[in-house]
Amino acid sequence: MLLRMAYVKEGLGDYTSSLYFLNLYYTHNPNQKVLEKMSEVANEHRLEGYQFNDREFFSSMYYKHYPELTAGLLLLFTLGALLLVYQKRKNRPTLPLAIVYAILMVFTFGGLHWGLSNHRGIIHHEALLMEAPSAGAKQLELIQKGHRVDILGKKDIWYRIRWKDQTAYVRENNLLVIK
């Protein structure tokens, strides 16, 4: 369905929406042909933010298999907890093993939930990038539609983004968020 929407939007000349639907499809189904199509459209319109690398592919695969990965780790840590109980019943020292187990569990689940947060967005309308989250802030640049940016956070109606190695703010109605 997302690929069809991208095809229709591209046929209508709405390359921004086409790229948005292709990005959504790619987050659920990492595919080299989709990357090639996004790069082709981005190059045709001289858009930035569509450089792809191995980290991007790994991140997509991570989110695609997130439920299975979480279930597998939960099973592994449950078996570890059962091993600790077994060791305790045999009157063997378990404190060093329990400490290592707890630290490993905290870092694993922390990394699982916060390690690859990679929110992106596509500029939907021509927009002013601001230095601060305010209409009265200094204007940094007028950015054309279609560029893909990294989202760093949100404050009220403003998204804090990364653009050309600097932090800027853009109004939320000018950004299509890729989730």
C-alpha cells in the first residue's frame, strides 16, 4: 500500500509525499531497491539527507525485528534468573554473578530501548529554520521542501533538527515525521 501511495504521489508530481511513503515503507521493509529509488528522487531534486550507510540499514533491520529481539532477550534473561535461583539453592555464592547479571540486564534493555532512536522527518513545505523555538528568533535559512532531517527533540510546536551539522528549529506543520 505504501509503495502504491508513493507511486501515485510521484505521478502527481508530489515528490515530497512520495519520499515520505518510501521512507515509511523502508522502515518496515528494508530493501535495496527502495533505497535506490529514494536516492534517485533525491538526486533528481537535489535534496539532502538521503545518504544511506550500513548504520541506517542495521537500524532498519533492528526496528523490523524488534519484537523477536525483545522476546529472545527476555527469554535469555529469564533463564539467567533461573540459573541464579538454582545456584542459590545449591548454596553456592551468587552475589558476584547477580551483580554482573543485573548490570548486563540494565545495559542491554537500556540500549534496546534508547540506543537506536533515530527519528527523521521530511520538510513538507518551504520552511524557515530558526535559531530558537520562537517565531521571533533569528532566521538561519529558508529550506525547500523534500529535504530529510534528523529530529533531535520537540518543544511546543517546534521540532529541534540537525541541518548541515548545526541545530535548528522548524515548525511542526512544515515537517512530515517518519516513525
